[in-house]
Amino acid sequence: DAEITQSPRHKITETGRQVTLACHQTWNHNNMFWYRQDLGHGLRLIHYSYGVQDTNKGEVSDGYSVSRSNTEDLPLTLESAASSQTSVYFCASRPDEGYNEQFFGPGTRLTVL
Amino acid sequence: LAKTTQPISMDSYEGQEVNITCSHNNIATNDYITWYQQFPSQGPRFIIQGYKTKVTNEVASLFIPADRKSSTLSLPRVSLSDTAVYYCLVGLVDTGRRALTFGSGTRLQVQP
């Protein structure tokens, strides 16, 4: 069955380190998204991509970057981790046709000490 | 994007019907209403979507009045496993090239 996976599921790192969170989907969706969710809040969009070599900034993109070298993967990189980036990160994908169903991964819980 | 307002939390008991109402006074003509469900430690999951009147699937029903300024998600005979956060979203569905805007959602707690 097609799916979307994230790794690692849990990560503890130190302030100033570079961290990369992986996202892999097997639906062959062109559209992929990264969100962060902080305790008691909804999801906020970090970066998104509409296809290979395409990346766009979301509402909370500072300190994050993404790259899209193939359809299946959209890794999220924290250039220099900060304590304010402690959060749960969700990756999602959706097909091109008009519909509001996004498929979310299981999430990565990141703690920056 | 149209702003949505939902109750912060709701409590219910097993076997009851739960109705969660979402207000979206500024909904645009071409906007659809979509509901997501999020269990603890999981990503959100699509439940149902509609444009007007009533939509029903195996999980829930969505009621949308004629003026479309609000909508109600109805969960029949809830169980403990329906304890989750429910998000109401409003926006276009003409293309997959759209991120979703999630508010804080409604935290539903189902008691035995």
C-alpha cells in the first residue's frame, strides 16, 4: 500500500547543530508540505513543494530549508537548531487534482536542548 | 482564506451523538468546507468535505446551511476511540497546489 513515512520519529539535538528530517511518500504526489505543531496549537506551514526542483516558503520558514530532487522525498533541514524549533513536525502530500485531502505522515518529535 | 471559529473543547459520553459547529462568516463562493481528525501522536486525517446541504460517509455527516456561514460535523454514537482534535478548514479545492490552514481545532473527549 502507498504511504508516507517520516524519520526519525524522535530526535534530540543541541542548539546550533544542523538537523535533517526525512519525508518519503510512495503515492507519486507532486505536492508535498512540511508543518510544525506546537503544544495546544494547530499546524503551521513551514515549506512546500509542487514538484521536483520546486520549493516555496510557508508562514514560518525562517531557520528551515527544503530541497526536492525527486518526487518521493522532501527533506527538511534546520540549518542551526534553536530551542524555539522544539516541536512536532508533520510532512504531508496530496495529488494534483482538486480535493482537500492531504495525507499526513506520523510526525517527528524534535527536541532542541 | 476564510477564518474559522470552533469551540476549544467538548465532552461527551460513549454512544452519544456529537455535533461540532464551525463558524466561517467570510466563506467565499468557491470555498469548500473540510474536516480533519487528529489523534494524539498522529498526523491529521481527512474525515469529510462538503460544499452545501448535507454530506455523509461511513465516519461522519456534515451539515451546511443555505448561507454556508457555518457548518456542523456530526459524529453518530461516539466511542472512546473518537477522542481526538477536530479541525474545520475552509478553502478552494480547485487544485492540489494548496497548503491547508489549520486553526486550533476542537478537542473532543469521550468518556465511558
